[in-house]
Amino acid sequence: MFKIPFLDLPPLRGAAGTVRLPGSKSISNRVLLLAALSEGRTVVRDLLASDDTAVMLEALKALGCGVAQDGDTVSIVGLGGKLLAKQAQLFLGNAGTAMRPLTAALAVLAATQGGSFEVSGVARMHERPIGDLVDALRGLGCSIEDLGQPGYPPLRLRGPSTLALGTPVRVRGDVSSQFLTALLLALPLVAERDIRIEVIGELISKPYIEITLALLARFGIGVKREGWQAFVIPAGSRYRSPGEIFVEGDASSASYFVALGAIAAIDAPIRIEGVGSESLQGDVRFIEAAAAMGAVVQAGPNWLEVRRGAWPLKGLTLDCNHIPDAAMTLAVMALYADGPTTLTNIASWRVKETDRIAAMATELKKLGAQVDEGPDWIRVQPLRDWQAASIHTYDDHRVAMCFSLTAFNGLITDRAVSVRILEPHCVAKTFPDYFETLFGVVSVNAADVPVITIDGPTASGKGTLADEVGKALGFGVLDSGALYRVTGLAARRAGLDLDDGEAVAAIVPTLELSFRDGQVFLGKEDVSARLRAEATGLLASQVAVHPPVRRALHQLQLDFRRLPGLVADGRDMGTAIFPDADLKVFLTASAATRAERRYKQLISKGISANISGLREDLEARDERDKNRSASPLEPAQDAQMLDNSALTIEASVDQVLGWWQQRRPF
Ligand code: DC
């Protein structure tokens, strides 16, 4: 995946439609580990494909598990509790859901079977605490070495050593519930006798423990519990694969679409598939918070429908301990409220992917909001006087996703602003297609969708420049020449007289055109190669002189103006099709340079060519394109001129991106 440095969101106006959520991160990584510890094969369906599950899968392979992946189905052949590899170095990225349980499982397996395992991650992972878990495991008799700062990864887990299973294992529950989850997942591996786990301090994020217990039950382990204070793994517990298991949609990810419904589903609801009233995940209770802020929510077993109720939303004060991840979304909804919103009991935010209280406060303030924060709370005031802002995302997927909701500011104020999300690819941690999914259900005024036009004569390098600029900004690309080429080709195939503009225009609505992966299809036929041929270019130039043909293709070109933006190349993009474009570039290069470029292009494709002939053809086409009466080739008045005869592609791209940045409000 090409990583764009930022994604600009123009003002968004509404939302409706259906989204399918990716699999839950918490469930995916627990299920993968459980399958790996069980005996035999487990087929895991609807698994989340993300950075965090990828590091878990890599770790399981390194430990000798059989892993076979086919789309979102993964088949795991488990270890049956026996270490196949006695040594491994596991890199776990920034995945807490891999780091904590693998540490516990490998520590007890190394203690009973011998071995040496190193676990490490990215720099931020080495700042995320694990000391309480390490203390608990050491208390049990595991041998764990700090390889960096004590209390933080990286760690070395070594054995054999003697485990004291007769005394209760004590673990703190007030920093991260993942420590308790890690012990609950690891200790069934050594349960020759009843093992008692006692929680010290008030257990936070209890719903995540519910997920752990429910999944343990699916894999044959019936944990006995005394409230939230003590848990007993019965003697003789053994992991048994359920054979096949389905991963629910991610309830934390659902929060962005629930909020979207509350803010922007004005005429029809947003339907969310993959989580619902029967979900195992505590974060579905986010819907109660959203409803308290004004959302109208309907829930089925595995779906939700949300639409706007109260508007503005209603500010509230809420203890968010039970929905720590989803609660970040409330902090953004608060901007659209009628009064302050205070979220309390969220100390765990400070030890997540980033210090989330600080991050949310800093970024909300950039938009103009008034925000106060304390050690374990945040208060956000409603915002009406919005400022365009560039949002830093701290390599935290949830910061990126919840700030996308700020693009609806035009629904609460007359002076709508754009929002820039920096490093948007960080959403890959749990929701790689987040922005595409969002764009699929939102509406926008076409005039707000940014457009860059690149016009110029044939073989000036417009196509390459447009593709590269589009890639750098994450924008779609319109190669308008391809539309004239297709029209010319189809007219010729239909035996039409190319001088009869009305007849040629009449076939445009009948063309079954589609664009997939940079290729152009006419019906089922991939005509991309045919379109690029010189002969087709000539046909295009002939049909392009007719006003009826140009009119017939006009709307088709406008339809390319879609989120998050468009780079359009051709002859009249800046003059006739997108006269309101945010940036217009007119690209030129000397006829000699262009003829040489086209010559090299043809030769590289194994097509024989002759430079002087090519140059004559180019000049003839330039003449026709310039002198026709309908949309002649000429720079728009407000176009930036770019002669790239002596420029590399990178230099031209940088120039266009530089102009673009100058025009942005950030
Ligand atoms: O950019 P190209 O070589 O693919 O364009 C082929 C012909 O189509 C070109 O000679 C003129 C015509 N054309 C046009 O008239 N208007 C456009 N926007 C794009 C192409």
C-alpha cells in the first residue's frame, strides 16, 4: 500500500447506507492465540486483516504453528500446549493484544518445557507498561529478564524453572485489563491443579475480561469466578479447538459509524453490520452513550441502525471505564453538542497507542475547541467557530478515525472548514479500509471535492504526472483522453462516419464503460492496450472536434469528482469541465522532447517507430486540438504553466504538490 502523508477531508454534508465492519481486533488476536495453544486445526473466519493480527500470525508461525491464510479465513494448526520451537525472537509491533498474552503464555511454557524467547515491538510498545504482568509471572516462578527499561518490553522469557501453582497468582487490574487476560489465557496450559488468580485494585475495562472468558469457554476452559476479584482455572483444564469459529465485527470500529449516524444520518439511517445486541464486546455499549447524546439507535442480533435524533447533540458527563476505546469518539461528538461533555475514569487512555487524553486535547484545540483535561478525565466544550486544522494522529488508528468525524462541521455552522488527517494509513492497525468505507456512505457537495486539472498537448507527460500526483494525495485520476479514445474506437468499430458528430455522440450513452485497477473495459473487453495505440489517438482527435461528442462526454467526466479528490488530465479540464478547479496546471514540453518521449515509450513496448514521423503526427494533432472551435487546447487564464522539457518526473510532481500546498488552508 502506498502511504500518503495526509488526507484532506472537505466539508461533508450527510450520511446514509450500509457498512460492514472488519473483524474485532480483540477477538481476532485472542482467537488466534487460543487456536495456537489448542491441539489440532481451528478454522478462523472473518478474521480482521490488520497490522496487529499480522504480527500475531507471524509470531505464531515463528513458534511452529501451521498457518494457512485465504482471504479473511485462517486455518491454524495448534501446538496442543507443546513448544515446537524452543527459541524465537518475536517482533510484535505496537500490538498490546499480542504482547501481553504471548509474554504470559511463553513464560509459563518456557518454565515447564525449557526455552528462551524474546518479545519486542516498536518504540511506543517499549513505553507501554507490562510490569504488573511481569511481576505476577515472576511471583509464580517464571524467569523473565528485562532487556530495556524494567517494567516495559523488550523482555526475555526463559526456562525451565519451577512454578508455584499452589499459591494464588496476584495481578494488578487497574492499569490494563490485558494483564489479567494474559494470565487467563496462559494458565490453562499448566493447570495440573486449580489455579487461583487474584486481582489487586479495582479492575478496569471489565468488558474485555468478559470477552476473554467467553472465548475461553469456546475453547473448552470453564473459568470459575468470584465477582471481579478472583478467578479459578480448574485442575485438568485443556484447550480444545471448537473446529471453526467466526470473529464478530469490531465494536470499537462501529463507534465511528454510530457517531456518523448521530451526526449526519438525517434522511435515512446508517446501517452497521457485524455487531449488535448479541455481541460479546463491551464496546457495543457505546450505543447507550450515543443515544444519551441524542442518537436514535435500533439494534438487531448482529446489526445496528442509527440516525440523527437530537440536534445539536446533548452534552453529558459519563464514566467511560466500560468503553475506553469507543469513548474517544464521544470526545469528537462533543463538538456538536449543546453543552460541555465530560468523560471520566479514562486513565487507561494515557497508556494506549499514545497518551490519548493529551492527544485528543491537543488536536481538538487545533480546531478551535476549548478542552480541559485531568489525570483521568477530559472535558470538551461545543464548537461553533471552527478552524481548518491539520490533525496529528500519533500513529494511533483511533485518533485518525474519530477525527474524520470533524469533517461534518458544516452541519453545525455556516462557515464549513476542511480537515487534514496526517498519516492516515495508521488506521491499518484495525481498519485498513476505514476511509474508503466512510466515503462509501457520506455525501458531499461536488463543488467541495478538490480537483487538480492538468491540461496540455499530446505526449507532454500529463498522464504520468496526473497518476503520480493522484497517488501522492490519495486522489482518484481521470484520464479524459481515454474517454475520447474509447469513443473513437467504438465509432470506428461501429463503422460510423467520424465526421458525423451527432452519430458519434449517439453511441456514447450505449458504451458499457468501466474502470478497474487502472484498466479500461468496454463491456467485458479490456481495451487499455488498444486505447494507447497511436492510431486510436488519431481517432480520438478526430471525434473530439465535434461539440455533440464533447457534450455527450461532459457528465461522465463530472462523475469522476469523488472523495477525497480528483486529478483530471486532458485538454479542457481547467477550461470547460472543471472551471472551478482548485489548481490548474498547463503542461508543455517542446515538440522534439515529446516526440522523443513517445518514441521511447513505443520502443520499450516493442512497437517500432520513427522519431520524425512521430513528431509530424504530434504537431498535426496539436494543430487540430488547438484550432478546433469546440474547447480548443489552450491554458485556462488562471493556469500555472509548467514546461517540463528539462524536468524529471519527480521534479514536476514536487512542483505541482508545492502549488497545491500553497492553496490549502492548513
Ligand atoms: O490525451 P490523449 O492523447 O489521450 O487524447 C487523445 C485525443 O483526445 C487528443 O488528441 C484530443 C482529445 N482530447 C480532447 O479533446 N479533450 C480532452 N479532455 C482529452 C483528449
